[in-house]
Amino acid sequence: MSAPMTPERWKRLSDLFERALEVPESERDAFLHRECGRDPELAEQIRSLLELQPRAERFLNAPDAPLSPLLVGPNADPPFADPLVGQRIAGYRLIKRIGEGGMGVVYLAEQLRPRRTVALKIIRTGLATPSALRRFEHEAHILGRLHHPGIAQIYEAGACPEEEGQTEVRGFFAMEHVRGRRLDLYAAEHAPSTADKLALMARVADAVQHAHTKGVIHRDLKPSNILVDEQGQPKILDFGVARATDSDVNLTTVRTSVGQLVGTLPYMSPEQVVGDPADVDTRSDVYAMGVVLFELLTGRLPHDLKSRSVPEAARIIRDEEPARLSSVDKTLRGDVETIVLKALEKNKAQRYQSAAEFALDIRRFLAGEPIDARRDSALYMLRRQLQRYRSAAAAAALALVALVAFAVYASRQSAASRRHALLESLARGEAVAARERAEDERARADQYAERLRDELAVSAVEQGRLAARAGNINLAETLIWREYLKDPSSRYTRWALWELYSREPALFSVIAHQSPVRAVRWAPGGLFIATAGDDGAVRLWSPATLSRIASLDAGRNAAVWALAISPDSRTIAAGDFFGAVTLWDVASRTPIGELSGHTNLVTSITFSADGASLLTTSQDRTIRLWSVADRSERRVFRGHAASVNAALFTPDGRTCVSASNDGEIRLWSIQTGECDATLSGHAGTILQLAISPDGARLASGGSGRDVVVWNFHTREPERRLSAPNGTVRTLHFTPDGRNLISGGWWWLLSWDVETGRRARAFALPEAANAAHLSPDGSFAVAGFDSGEIRAWDLAPRAAAPITGLSGRTAAVFSPDGAWLAVSDGAGTVRLIEARSGRPAHEWRAHGDRIRSLQFNHDASLLATGSSDGHVRLWSPGAASLIADWPGHLDITGGSIGFRPDGAVLANAAGRNAVRFRSVPDGAILDEWRVGDDEILSVRYRPDGAAIATTDRERLVRLWDPGGAETSRLLADDAPWTTAFSPSSGRIAAGLWTKAILVWTPGEEAAARRLIGHSALVSDVQFHPSEPALLASASADGTIGLWDADLGRRLLTIDGFGGWEAITAAFSPDGRLIAAGGASGEAIVWDLEYFDRHIAGNTRRMIERLRADLGGELREKEALHLADLALEAPWPRLQNWPRPAQPAHE
């Protein structure tokens, strides 16, 4: 019979219902059991109300709710709109509701200062009781202690009035907005493999371990509290029931006296379900992770708790063994099952003792290593079974006693003893064989794991290369750097990074601030870069060492949005959010004055050319002119109808040009303060201005997304530069006025001012807030919301073209590295100083194309072979002829070759002959007949003990110096030229069929076939000091760099604009490579040039990937290589002639 609903009973029901709303859903059953233990009917009535409450909210909020006009009034917002959406609460603008619970609502919100998107958790209306506010404060305090990529970060917490004038307050805290899916839904949607699920769980454990090291136990880990973001990074949320390990349990826990349950029942450890908070420690979180991993792998929980009462469910968790993974999925039998069972141990002393141990065992399994959980597993499992089946164990013990007695009797029998000895010997032999088989299996497994890791690394790097070609710099860096930092000595990943930065030449990146960077300036003297941001600090950085020089802070606690550096680099002006401009002395790092006049955010600052005056602009719609010497305000320019975003002096200092959100550009007389002209031509706000160094052109850009280039004298637009790059956020002319650099959402764009065509695009990691050019215009630096600054190499000096030649060219370095000789299709030879790039001599050496040229061992002689049928010897220093020998067949660049001591020169002579002459007298020492077809090349091995020839018979023939053929290496088409490795004895040949073959000594079949070129491979050469490194030139127009050990292409250099590449030659130190082409041009590349870019990004990428790599990170080795690169001379081709302007896209 139901109890009557008396006023007293109604009051008790109402009170308990309101209190239950404050309790998380996971704890409500325990709450009702405790409060209504003797009145189950009351508990059931409250449960019914709790179930109806969300439906009632949805009903009342529905657009077609029958009573909605009465509830919201005729002029109210739409009834389905959350009344808080669009409102501001304590410096946050609420955008939309994204989640809710029994106690609080979570909104997507925009924080106004600093400007960023956050998740804002607000306590529900009417629930802001002191205890609820304490819980909010508790959760914010806990989260505030944690800083880890796997934990959603807290930004701010507090309380504010619900509405102006009211005393009731709303508790709130702002935290990182995680764009992702809860763990179980992520797994359902992406269907990751078992290995991927394990790796994901290891990263969750990393985050939990971080919390534990900070003294925080989560106590409610479950899939709904773990989100996985778009990059696959898990993020742990909801520390509302977390407890600090270093605090008094009675003071810091929330509703956790003995007998109360805290957490979500299916994920609670046995000690949690007992209800004693003093017994809960970090190992309770390990248990919860075991449950989560079980569910992630199988889709079900280890205990079936459906339809169970709370006491019964608690008893099952405390007393009954969990299901085994293999009972659900047999493929999970073995180490994975062992790991999960160890995490789910009833006795916490038998669990993993930390989240770090749990993560480590998972990673051991993924790496194919023995897991720690199996070390004593056999003995331990036996002990557990004995405990579980005591009666069976007793019977087994009696049987064992009887067996022992029988064994004693049997041991007395000699025949049985001999039989026992024989069996023991057989068992021992079988054990040895089994161990050997296990070791063989382990070795094969290790080899397979190593091969798999290598293949995964190659796959990641190749994906990174594709991302770089598509302009996705963030993805490319992540994929390639992740593999490089695992093994910085790897040639493969090093050259992948080299290629990445040759495409996207990011010179360096540094985390300059822990808040968005709003302003960045390169000092006119080039010695430092100044940055400023929302943290209010101005920081100075060395572009050479990438180290911070100084940090300037005026103590105003105001974001700095504008910077300027005086022409002599002695003074910095910084404008802040509240309108103040602080002047700093660079040498002493002290403030030397403050300019007060603006009443709102300072948007830009500009020094005059002589440094005597300063222009500032502000959101207060004014431009102000200041005297730097006495800090006085000389003039205020008024007339714009909205925020003024930029103002510049013209080069002659007579005019101020300003731009505003009102869409107008105004020209002001510095002398009179009058507006001389107004330029209109933009569709939206104007954010940026730039004036060419000669004052002839003005460029402007803004929200209209186009850049307008004006003729400053006629005040008319010359052209519009249109590109899909979003809002124009930065704009600068290069010092020579030939190019205009604009920055937007996705790229920094370099424009040819004369033609209006885009010259080059540099991919941005995110939208740039500000950018500036180095004094010589070679570099640009930009700042971003992430706090990062990044510099780009706008005019890389990795290559030096050698122009003014005719037709097809060839190039070779002298053995001492002092000279580079280049020949062309007209028979000309040019001798160039390799250090400076300065031509020393140029002479007409032949009447026809020179295909072959080679220095002797001491560079005292230069041999040239030409299509005119002659071989000639020259004194390169004097450009004088030493000898002229007829009878030369000049088909390839390898048709002549000096013996290593320089005393003999071999050349292709006629259809199938190789001739050997004494140097320098030209006496014919020998002549060999080689097959029946044309000779293509002849090469000496570096030790002089062997000679290689190639011909059209698809053979590479090896000879001893006496003329005996020692080996024939079969190729599948004509081997054009060959090269010997300096130390390994390997030989490589480039083929007509686009491939390169590599043979090892003593083997007639090629060990490697290198595929990648799309046309004839006309030249190959091994690196002088790295025997596995091979360079190639191809008619497809590219130079290739290869790893002959791995059979992989490391690098592709495309420098001839589609024309053929004909020859490739390393400098003796291996740092440069010279190539001849088919367009009257040769090119020299610095192979260490982009090492500087790799070094400049190393520290940033280590920090970015540290948590992801964990123990695989080889930080010390990577930093050592970076330091070496930063200390090395750079750029090596500094003194060579400047390359031509980059081709238009």
C-alpha cells in the first residue's frame, strides 16, 4: 500500500529530489540507497522524477511546445534557444550549448581576452549551493595543476552573478575545448586495429601518470571522460570527483565518507566499491583503465552488472573474477589478455603499481618484447587457482603424498632408476631443442618486427612528402619529424626533411610566448627579432642562435598588439590593449618613457626614417604623431569613422598614409595635419598598408581579401592581386621594391610587383597574426595564436646557377675542391673558383660540344673530350693547351678517365676500342678491343686495380690493368656510365631504361635496382665519404640522391625547369654537387644548406612530439646535430652569383 503524500512527505521528496540533481548520475543510486534505505517507495518516486526531468526540459524547450507562448512571451527569443547563448559571462561570449550533466551545462564560448575558443562549464540555475560551488572550485583546482597533451587544460575558474543586480552566483570554469569523440564512439567510427587501440590506451595511461605525479587521482575514468581529438590524441576530462593524494581526505573529497561510492560503478576498483576513500590510491585508476581497455577491445564490460542492485554489483566487483578477453575474442589470448588481467587484479598490490608500468607493458607488447606481467604469471596463476578451489587442491595434495610414497618405493628398484635416467636425458634433450626453437622463433619475430617498424617509418615519411607537395606543412612536419627524432642518424629521414624544407623553407620556429603572438618585428640592424603578445611581454630573440636575449615587461598586465623598432635599433615602442605606448631602451632593457593619449587598443606603430617621430594608430579612430625625444604629442589626425588599423610615413617623411575599418585610405599632411586625399577601392575593412621604398607605389589589403596596388602619384589603382588566401593580415615590400609579400590564412605570398603575378607561396602552419621582413628582405618572420614564431627563407641560397653558356653542359670539381670546371655545347670551358664562384678563366677548348672533362689527381691538368673527335690536355691555371690527341669517340660524359695517379689517360677510341696514353707525352701504351659495339664509358676504380667499361651490348665489363677481362655484369639495357664506390668496391651504372643498377664485389647479378627516374640516367657518382650515398643525373631533368644500402631514393632536386640533367659531380668534401644541363646552364647545390632549417626547427619539434614519442625520442642526439648545423658556416654559396628570380607559379 502506498504511503499518503502528506505535506511533510512532499517536502522530504522535494528536498531529496533537488539534492539528487546535484549528484552525478553515476552516484545517484548510492545516494538514494543511503537516504531512502527504509523507504524504497520514496526512492522509486525520486527516480521517476529524475527520469522525467530531462524530458520535461526538452518538452518545454521544444519549438512547438503547447504552452511556449505563455512561458516565453510574444517578443521573446525563439523558445528552443538557450537564453544564455549569445550572452557574456565573466569575459566569455557563449556561442552554443555542447553538453550537460545533472549539475552543470557546458558551452562553446569565446574568451574575449585573450581571444580564443574554450569550453565553459557553468553550474545549473538554482544549483549554486555552497557545496556545489565548492565542487566546481575543487574540479578547477585539480585541473589547474595538470599540464599534459592528454589532459584538457583549465584556463580560469570563478563565480559571477547570474544576472546584474542579483546576489545568486553561477560557478564556472573555462577549459580547453577538445574537438573530438568520446573514446568508445571514436573506436566504433574508426574501427582501429587491436594494436591501434593498445597504443591509444598507452597514451591515456601517459596522461593518467602525469596526473598521478602531480598528486591527483581521477577516480572516474571511463570512455565518456576520454575524448579523442582529430589528430588521434586522447584527452581526459571531468576531474570533478578527483582527489589530491597529498591532502586530507576528509577536507578535499566530495561526499566521500566511509560507505559512500565515488565514481561510475562498472569502472570502480574493488577498493572503491567498499566505499572507504582512504583505501583508494593511484592503483584504482589503473584498475579503471583495465576496464576501459577491456571494453575497448571487446565492446563489453568485464563484469555483467545489468539489472543488478548497487550492493549486488559491488559484491560482484569485489569477489568475482572478471571475464577473460579470450572468452569474448580468441585472438586476444596471450600477452594482451595477461596485461588486462594484471590491471584488473582484485588485490591492488598485484596490479601494475603505476599507470607508467601499465603503459610500458603495452608498449613492450607492441614492440614484440616480453611483457613484465608474465614474469611470475605461472606461479601466480597456480596460487590463485589453489585459493579458488581449496577442496580440489586438498585432494590433489593427498594424491601427491601417495605419489611421493610410490616414488620412494620405485626409486629402490634399479631397473626403474635406469629407466628414469633415460627419460630424464630425453627430456633434457627435448628441452634444449625446444629452447633453440624458441630462440629461432624469437629471432624471426624480432626480424619481422624490425622490418615492420621500418616499413611503417617509410610509409609515414612518404606520406609526409606527399603532404609537403600539397602544402600541408603541419602534417608533413609531424609525419617526417616523428620518424627522424626516433633515429637522427638516419639518412632517409634527414634527406626527407631536407626535401621538405627545400619546398617549404621554414628557417626556424620558436615558442615565443605562452599566448597568441600579436606583433613581430625584425630589427633594422638584423641582430634581433622582437615579439609581443597577449601575455604583455616584449621578448627579443637572436635569429642566429634562436635563443631569447631579453624579456621586457612593463607590468601593466595588458596585451601588446603593436611594435616598432627605431632605425638605429636602440629603441622599441610597444602599444598595448588599453592605449598606452611604452618606449624601451634596448641596451639597458629598461623603459624610458610612456606615450599616453589613445583611449583604446593601439593597432600599429611606425618610426620615421630619421627615428625622431612616431606614428601610432588605435581603435579610438585616431592617428597620433609623437616626438620621440621629449615624448610629446605633436598632432592628432581625426577623420576616420572606425578603428584605424595602420599608418605609415612616406619615404620623404611629408605624408602620413592611414587605413581604417571604414574602408578608406587617407593621406595626411604631416606639416598641417590636414587630409589631402581619400582613396576608396576596397570592399571591406582595410587592415594593412605598405609603401614601396621609392615611394612610387602603395599597397593595401584587408577583409576584402584582395591586395590593391596604387600608383601613389596619380592616386589610382594599378592592379589588384587576387588569391584565395583569406583576410590580408600582413603586407610588406621587399627592400628592392620588386616584390610584395602578403600574408593571410594559409600562405605568405610573394608577388612580382611589375607583372602582378604570384612568384612563390610559403605555407603557413596557421593564420598569421603579424609578420615582418629582415632588413635585406631575404627572410620573413610571422607570429601565430599558438605562441609560435616562424621564419621563412624567402630567397634560399641552396643553389647557384652558372649561366651564359651554350647548349648542353658538363661540370666537374678538381680533386682538391678548389676549382669547378664547366663545359658547354660550343666547346667552351669555364674555370670557376669553388669557394667564391668567381670565374677565373674561360676559353674555347674545342670546335664542338664537350661531353667529358676530368682533372688529374693534383688538378695540374684538365682533360676534355669532344664531339670533334679529339681529347685535349690543358693547364687549367693558365688555360693553355698541353696536348691534342685525335681518335676519340665522345658519346657519354664518361668517355675519358685518368688513372688515379694521373700518369695514364684512358679514352673511348673508335667503335669498340679503349686506348691508353701516357700523360703528358701522349704515347699510346695499350689499346683493347671490347666487344663488337660502341664504347660508352671507361672508368678506373679508385685504387687503380680495376677498370670498368660499358658498351651498347648491355654489359659492364671489368678488367685488370693488364687487359684481362675479369667479370661481366649483365644489365637489361645500355649502361650509359659507371661509378665506383670509393671504399666499398661497389659499382653502379645508369641505364637507358631509366634505372640504376648497383653490384657488390664478386657478384655478377645486380644487388640493387634503383627505380625513380622517368628517362635515361646519364650519369652516376658515389659520395666521396659515404659509400652508400649515390647521386644521379637524368634526362627527366632531375638530380637524384639514393641510399644504395636500402635501395631508396632519398632526395629529388629539380633545377633545370624540365630540361635534361646530364652530369652530376660531388665536391671532394661531399658538401656540394654540381650538375650540367641541356639549357646552357650548370647548377651547384649546397647539400648542407637546409640542414640549417632542420636545426632551426629541431627544438620546437622535440617539444611538439615529446609526449607522442615517449621513450623513442632521441633528444640528445638530435640536439647535438642541430648545434653542429647552427655552428657551421652558412650559407656556403653566399659569394656565388645570385640566382635568378624564381619562376612564376
